Amino acid sequence: MEDADHGPQNPYAALEGYGVYDARGEKAGQVEATVYDAPSDTLKYISARGRG
């Protein structure tokens, strides 16, 4: 993951803390982190914490 940008240049960092919902519309957790590929300007992954 050497292309991943976790720093302040990550435009997707603003998604951290947003809710994650299942197909029924029920809250399933929240976004904890994002992985951004700077060379391709693409969001690659999100890490989400579930409801447990």
C-alpha cells in the first residue's frame, strides 16, 4: 500500500465519522478510516466499525 495517502491531502478523510447503513436502512456502524490512492486520485478502501 505504498501509494496510499492517509495524510491531510486525502480528500476522503472527511468521510470519517459518517454512518454506514445496511440494505434496510438501519445503521450498521461508522466510517473509521479511508485509504486514498493519490496517483490515481481514487478512494480505494474504507474501514468501518460495526455495531458489534
